[in-house]
Amino acid sequence: MSDVARAAGVSAATVSRALRGEPGVSEATRRYVTEVAKRMRYAIARDASSLAGGRRYAIAVLTADVGRGELLAGAEGALRQAGYDVLLYVLKEPEARSRFFEELPLARRVDGVLALSVDLGEAEGVALAGLGVPVVEVRDDDPREALRLAVGHLVGLGHRDVAFVVTGDVVGDVDESCDELLAEGGLRVRPEWTLWSSPTVAGGEQVVDALLDAERLPTAVISSSGEVALGVFLRLRRDGRAVPGDVSIISLEGADLTRAVGITAVEVAWRERGEHAVDALLAGLRGEPADREPPAVRLVVRDSSGPRV
């Protein structure tokens, strides 16, 4: 600890408070000391006195979506850097989830709870609150916000004929919301241009087959899935259609895939959201409010979208 204190230019007591998440240290100093400790590969020791003081230095992380790897990685990395062990509970199956909230196996074992992409019900939230430890929840974004960004981008490029492809994981009111957003932007709403697809590349290719059978092609396609967007892209290219010259494409998710291919996409900084959730949880353990908002969704413009020709 003394080596970290010398390198950071602070006292050993400040290093101890900063790395243990205790009060009495500014957030800027806490982050600076944590970064110095990280560079020096320093890990705080959990001695008997710290455990006797009530801290267990363990955090429960609940998730129903292990596919959110970046979110989990961001949270786990930040927790381990702060000196906390991670107890991961995957609550994907209804039976396992029900049993978890009935038994609450993490009681008296953790200092806090992170609920990542779990979408807690009212009774579940009450059960966690009964543990008497801070609980921070990270919910998935409202898909309509991603739609709003995509539609606004296409309207700005002069598009009026836009198809929307919805996959099985986002059916419901989303397609109706898309129609409303298209209409608000002055775009044409045609029933044959709202299509369902399996969330696969093959599904995207089949979407293009359906669009080619129609009277005319839309000038842009919004896909709720990165895999479907890739299938649309490949099928259009195979048919000799230019992207974005003939048809622009936007995906509402799938950052890694769309980034690799160059497809315009609405993206979420999931790793940063995981880190932000940990910051909020540690602030709660110190009895302080979170000091910043979580990263918002953003539109990343790439080569697959362009002005209407």
C-alpha cells in the first residue's frame, strides 16, 4: 500500500479508504488512486479486521441474459479492481428465477446486488430490498429510443420509403411504434414493408426476397437485429443492388457484427454501463448519491446509410 501511496502522491490512509470504497475521499481522488493501483497490479487485502467490521467484499451479480458479455465484463472488472469478489447468478429459466427469489441464497453473503438485464418485477424488487444492502439495476433500453434515432437519421437523409424488420425477441408494440415514428417523420407507412424475421443472417436474406417480390423496393431498411441487417446487406449485394446507393441499411443492435461489416447502427456502450453500475453501487455503500448519468444509446453512422438517390 505504501508503494501505491508514494506513486499517487497521497497518504497510505487515503489509498486504503479509496480502494475500500470508504467515505472521506473525493471521487476524482478515488479514481486516480484506483488507476495507479491498477497499473501497479496492487490488490487490497481483506484482513480479519475488515471482515469483522461488517464488509464481506462480495457483490451478487444477477443476469437473465448472458449474451450481454460486455455489460458483465465491465461490471466484473470494476468490482474486482475495487477489491470485491463476484457471485454470479444466471436467472434465465423461469423455474430457476422463481426458486432464487424464494430462497434468496445471497442473504448475509454480499454487500450489494447488481441486477443486469434482469427487468425485476415488483415482488422481486421488494425481496432484494429486504436484504438491507444497496441494489442497482441496469435495464435494457426502450427499443423505441433506438427507433427514434434511426428514423431521424433516415429522414435527415431524405428517405421516405422505409421498411422495418422486427425479430421475434422484440415483437409487440415495437412495430406499431415504428409506424408512428415513420408517420411523424413524414415517411410512408406501407403494411408490406413491416416484416417479421428470425434473428439470423438467413432471415435477413429472406426479407430481401420478400421485398423484391413487392411492387418496388423501399429506399431504406431498419432492422432490429444485427444478424438480419447483415443478411439484408449480403442479399442486396448478391442481387446487384448498391448499398447505400439503392437501399440504406440501419441496425438497432449488434455492435460487433455491424462494426465489422460497416453497417450504420444504434449502439449501447455496455461495458461502460457495467462500470457505471458498479460506481453507483459503491457510492451507495458509502452512503453517497451516484455522480453521473449512465451512457446513453448513440447512432454510429457507417457506410451502409446515405442520402436518398
